[in-house]
Amino acid sequence: MKSLPWNGPRHRKGRRFAIAAAVLVIATGAIVAALVSSSPPIATSSRFVAGTPEAGAPVGLDVTLYLPASTPAPAILLAHGFGGSKTDLDSEARSLAAHGYVVMAYTARGFGRSGGLIHLDAPAFEVADASRLVSFLATIPEVRKDAPGDPRVGVAGSSYGGGLALLLGADDKRVDAVGADITWNDLSQALFPNATGGEPGVFKKLWAGQLFSSAIGRTGGACGRFAPDLCVAYQQAAETGTPDASILSLLKASSPAGVLNRITVPTLLSQGEEDSLFPLAQADANARGIAANGTPVKVIWRSGGHDGGTSTSDLVQYLQGWFDPVLLQRGRTDTSFDVTVPGSGISSATGRTVSLSVHVDRAYTSGRTQDVGVIGPPPTIYAPARGSPRAVSHGPGQATLTPNAAPRGPACGRENGWMWGV
């Protein structure tokens, strides 16, 4: 077959199309480049800040500061999860800085390049460290001040960082707002459910072992970077399967449960629906304890958790919505209850099951129920009798909030209009 020359009709048409496509690609690239170049610049700097001395020795905390385009601005102190470091917070910190906040992300003592030992958010160590970081923020000219030595600051974190946020909010009155994600109320009850009244409780060995091993890391040894008293108490519990007074005392000292009445600033509690370590009951106890004193509280039941994934963009959106009215004085504080309903709709684009975010037009702690409409069949979430959800005892990766998970029957119980799937 005789081929047409390049300048033939068909090829001329193809060449025009190719040229047009190339122009479109170049133009699109230019637009993207312009958008990227127009993004607010985020300046970063890293250093060590003096933490609480330990056994007479100085402790340096590894911090990174993210500065927005316009300053002075309110600050947010970001704390990481157990076994992590400040590098885990980089994406979240950059997003918040681009939104207009000075952000300080730091590595807690006992982790990464920070000095010291791990005391599990103990008031005399990790909480005292965070208070020192607030004092450091007060010396930075780019941070807005409410008074000399008093920066306008919110504190936020997930899991280990969320516990720190609540404890610091109770301890340091310079904190103006708190955002605590997938964290605990009573650490002794979270790791040893029902360990009260002389009863040993149920030891979550898999979770405790996973947490302990993640902190030992590359350091080796029997205790890694755990404080000796905490290490000995854990080893005793691991060997016997029951907690003694020593470990229960240490865990309770690191629990927001005992200081909720001292939290007087607006507090956001987001808790994962797939979480056998710190289930929804832990957030429930925190919410009721804080709200009992008239402090504004918002509760979000979100998808994921310790057994599922976590969307950084979702967390940033939650924090911006909560912190903005307090720190930036934009908008109003919304204390209504938000819940993600898993598998409750079908995406018209993909045809796949998707989760919906349902907004309930009253506070979680109001004590009243409200029917909300969702796409698809109404979700029913089940739980063991008299146990929902506070008696759930699972290993990592085994909890999920699932609609229509089991048939209705006498072994199931209902709480607050929702059923908890085990």
C-alpha cells in the first residue's frame, strides 16, 4: 500500500492536532508552574530547644519551625504519635503554615534525635517539655502574643501527641485551643480494660507489646529508651499478664482523665472508628468530662484510627475549622457532632461504596438524640450486651465500625442511637 506523504491531508491534520496538543501541554504546564510559584512561601528552620533536665543532665528537643508568609501570626504546637518523630508532621505543618499559622513540630523526648527517656506523657517530663516549647514560642517575634510571655497558641496531635495536647491544655493556661486525635482518656483502662476494684482487667498484650517494641527501635537492650521505672513495671505486667499498683499509678498519671476539669479552652476530639487501642469510649469520656465544666467541645467520629488509615488532609481540615475562630478569629466555634458513616453510599463516578460525613445539628454531649438521613439503607452497628463500646478488647487491626455487621438479637446493645461493631 502506498503511504501518504507527511504533507498529505491526513498527516497535515494529524500534525495540526499534534501541534495543538503540544501547545496545550506547554500552556497547562505554565499554568501549573504559575500556581505553584504563587503559593505562599513557607520558611523553615530547625534547632534544639532545652527540655526538662533528666537526672541532672540537659535534654535537647529537636524542633522545626514553619513560618507563614505573613507574620506575626498565631502558633500551633504539633506533637507526633508514639514511635514517631517531627518528620511525620511535615505535611501537616506545611499545610497549616500555608493557612497562616506559625507551626512548631517537635520530636518528643526519647525519640529520634531528641534526648531524654520515654515517660509516656508524664506531667513532670513530656508535659513539662511542651510547656517549655510554649515559652520558646513566646520569644519568637513572628508569633502573635496575647501578653508578654503568652503566645497565642493551639496544641494538637494524634494518639501519643493527642494525649500530650490534652494534658498540656490542662497544665498550661497559655494554651488557647486544643485538638486531640485518636487518643486516650485513661491509659490504664485503655491497656488493661476493667482493671479496677482489685480486678486484674484484660491485658491488651499485642498492643502493649507493639508500642513497647516500637520505642526500643535500634537502641537494643531490654528497655531501649524507656525510663527504668516504666520499663520494670511493663515487664512485670508482660510476664504476669496483670498490672500491679506501680504500672497502674504510672499510667493514670499520664491520663487526661484526672485533669479534665482543668481544661478550660475549646477542645476538639476526633476519634477513629477503626480503633481497638483507643476506641470511641475514650473520646466519649474525655468529651463528657471537659464539657461538664462548660468548656466548648466538638466531637468527630472519623474513618480510620489505629486499625485503619489516617488522612492528613482530613486532620488539617479539622484543625483549621476548630482553631481558626479562636486563634485567627475567623468564623465561629462549631460544637456540633460529626460522624463518618462507612459504606453508606454509592459513588456515581466510580460505582463503589463510599463513606459519608454526617453533620448532627447539636452537641455530642447534649444528651439528646437526632435522626439523620444518609444515602442507602440505615446503618446498624452492633455490640456485646452491656459492653458497648467500653468492654471491647481487641488486638491491632481487628476493630471496625461496620453498618449491618450482625443480626439484631439479645446479645447486642445500643448506645446513643449507634451500635458498635466488634
